[in-house]
Amino acid sequence: METKSILVVEDEEEQRELFKEFLELHGYEVTTAVNGYEALGAVRVSEPDLMILDVILPKENGYRVCRMVKEDQHNRRLQKSFPVLLVTARRLDAHPDRETMFQDFSQADGVLYKPVRLEELLEWVRSLMRGEKVTARHPD
Amino acid sequence: MSWLRFFNGKGDTGGKGPAESAEEALRWISLPNNIDHKLRELERRGWSLWVLVLGMLLLFALYIVVLYFNSDWWRRTAAGESVYTVRVLLVGFATLVLLFCAYVVSRELQLRFLKRAMIQEEITIRQQLMRSEKLASLGQLTAGVAHEILNPLNVISGRVQMLSMRAPHEPELGKALDIISEQTRRIVKITDGLRRFSHTAAEKKPLDVNDLLEKTLALLENDLRVRNIQVVRRFQPRLAAVMADADQLTQVFVNLILNAKDAMPRGGTLTLSTALDGLRGSGSRRKEVVGNRILIAVTDTGCGIPAGDLEKIFHPFFTTKEPGKGTGLGLFVCHGIIENHNGAMEVLSREGEGTTFRISLPAV
Ligand SMILES: Nc1ncnc2c1ncn2[C@@H]1O[C@H](COP(=O)(O)OP(=O)(O)OP(=O)(O)O)[C@@H](O)[C@H]1O
Ligand SMILES: [Mg+2]
């Protein structure tokens, strides 16, 4: 079985390293990007099997990156329709407009809240790559 | 046993209640020329006094007129002495002028009275606005802080999780890592508690409090049954609605009920009551001025709160529960929410006997 690739988009180095190390430990090939532009560029160069996106990013934020990727997949500008997993320290009701937040989120295939339980992350990554749906669990 | 009152709603200051919302307050402040509407409103309150003053002036004028008409001027006028005709007419004219002056003066006085009342009201509205702005910026601040804390926490907890995956055979290290995980969970709980405070953008709709209490109970009833707690409902039927955010109000009820549950570890009785206040006043005047308020009480037969703690329970982070169990933010958040709804919250407690939390909210 070939190794699956994951693109981790995180602006903070420590967060990036954490996800990278953990996922590599479990046999994935991990590439990283530090902001929204880089992420969009990286996706066009080589499409990953899954993308993990932080929401708060310099330059394009995570939602927008996610939407653009989803649009590109829809228009067949990208070949693989790889899943996107959002990771955020935000909480839904801290958002001024809960409805758009849900919409923003609904573009992504899953949302994990920081601090992330790594086992859960691994579980989700596996199910998403198998094409299964995951259901978000809002902390509360 | 005495009620300790922490926040007194503005509804009983005798003036018109504060603006329902910041937007309404803003509308009033930004349209100071919209005096007409306000005058009419305030006039209703002031007019009886001025009717009295005007009435007295009228009587006085009548008195003068009658006096002169009874004097011999009248006879002489009838006899055709034109000088007296002129005098009678002059007196009549003077009476009219007097009445007009009285009207103008009273109007002027009334305007002054109204202006004073308006300035007072505007001060109230400004205070109200400042309070809600303060709450909103405090909310933003806490949301921001929570976010800033959760990011580094993600790294800490992630590293700990990775370490404990790698070192299952080292019990001592494993134990230390477990403790770190436990403590990070505690931090998450606190930041989430703070965050609850941050959603101040209330969506206020007319709500039936009885209904909301019933729904909240449905969420918690299982918990209560397991703890051997009997629930008594004393709902006033056909309760007037309140303008409130359902989620936020539910959050208040949940915390009060959970606090009551925690206060009765060996079981007891939880009584939820609702009532309408402000109807009991005699005559319609009181109703108009005070405005009806809805009272909600949550009473338990639990351990009670020591008198020395009563003042502190609404402070953030005050808790008597085990570390890691209570955040001490529950009542702080409740208080913030009720304040944001122009309500008031009181507590009555006696050690060993029980506690009542009472909320009053303006009825629609
Ligand atoms: N019904 C009650 N009976 C006795 N003590 C109470 C009651 N309600 C509150 N208290 C006291 O007030 C303290 C503060 O309550 P508050 O709801 O703010 O925080 P908490 O319940 O300790 O924590 P959390 O709400 O986060 O679980 C409690 O720790 C308890 O000592
Ligand atoms: Mg509590």
C-alpha cells in the first residue's frame, strides 16, 4: 500500500511540528504550509490525500482556503476530491454570526476543536481517507 | 433571614423602565429632536398636576368676575353709564389675559419639568448603554483570551499525549503525564466557561418562562432522579412573556438547578416557582409605573450558603467545590446574563436549611 500524503496548514511552528510528527509516526507522508497562499500553491503543485487546516491563518484564512479548494474540486480544476479537516481553537458561539460559521464549516469535511485529542484526530483522518463521514462534536 | 440583593433592576426606580435594548437606547439618544413623542409620553404622567393648577386659576378668575358683577358696577352698567361698561369689559379682558398667562406659565413650568425628567432619563439610558458596551467588550476580551490560551494548550496537550503513547511501560512517567492531561482539561473547562460569558449578542424574543423551565427540567430530570431529588413545580399559569435569549436563559436555569443538585448530595426537594409581580399594587397607577415583572425562584433544601460567602458567590472563580470540579463561573455568568436582560438576581439562604435564587425579569 502506498503511503498517503497529508498537507498540514498551520502558521505556528509548534502546532505544525506536533501534527507532522504525530502523523508521520503513524505512517503518513506530511507536507506543511504556513499560510493560506502557500496552502493553495501547494495543493496545485501536488494534491494531498487529505488537508488539515487551521482556521486562523495569516493571509487567506482557513475558511476561505477551504472554500476555494472545494470550489476548485467542484470545477475539476483539482483532480482528487480530497477531504479537508478544519482545526480550530475557536468555538461556535464566540462567532458573531453562528449561521455563517456553520456554513463555513459545512464546506469542510470535519471540524476538530483545540486542544485536539490525537487519537480522535487519527480516527478521523482514517475515516475521511476511507471516504466516510465524520460528525463534529462541539465541546460543551 | 434576609434577602441579599446584588443587582437591583431599574424597573422600580419610579421612572419609565430603561430602554429594552442598546439599539433602542441608541435610537433615543441619536434622535434628541424626537421630543414630541417623548413629551406625550411624559405628559401623561405630569398632566394631572397641571390640570389642578389650571383649575385653581380658573376658579380664582371666576371669583373675581363674580365679585365685580355683584358690585354696583353691574347696576351702573345696566343703567347705561358707559364708563362702567368699559370697566366691566376691561375686567373681562383682564381675566382672559390672566387665564392665558396662567396657561403659558404652566406650560413653561411643565416643559421645564419634562426637560428635567428627560435629562434624567437620558442619563439612565447612557448608563445602560455603557454597561452593555462594557459587557460586550469584556465578552470580546474573554473570547480573545480563551482563543489565545487554547492554541498553546493544544501543543502542550498534544505533546503530552504523544509522550504517553510512547511510554506506557514507565508507570511513574505515565502518572505524571496523566496529571498534566488532567490539568490541561481543567484549563479548557475554565476557558470554555469564560467563553460562555462572551456570547453577549443576545437574540431576544418573547418567551414563555414556564415552558423554558419545563424544557430545562427535561434535560436534567434524569440527573435529579438519580440523586433522589424530588422536583416540585409551582408555575403560575398564563404567565406573561419575557423578552429574552432562550439559550442564555436556559444556561442560567441549568446552572441554578445544577448548583441546587450539588447542594443536595443526599437528595431533597427542588422547587421551581414562577409568579407575576406588580399586579398586586392598588389601583392602576402602580402597574403603569412599576411595570410587571416576572419572578422565577429556584429553591433547594440543600446545605445552604454560609453568610460570609453570600457576597462572594457571584464573583468569578469563587467556588467551594473540589478543584477541577467547579469553575466558580456559573453564577458570575448567570448574573451577567440577567443583568443584560435588565433583570435582577437575589439569593436567600440559611446554612443547613436551603437556598433560594430569585430572578426578576421585565415582562413584555
Ligand atoms: N444552591 C446552592 N446551595 C449551596 N451553595 C451554592 C448554591 N449555589 C451556589 N452555591 C455556592 O456558590 C458557589 C459558586 O457557584 P457557581 O455556580 O458560580 O460555581 P460552581 O457551581 O462552583 O462551578 P460551576 O458552575 O462552574 O460548576 C458554589 O461553589 C457554592 O459554594
Ligand atoms: Mg454552578
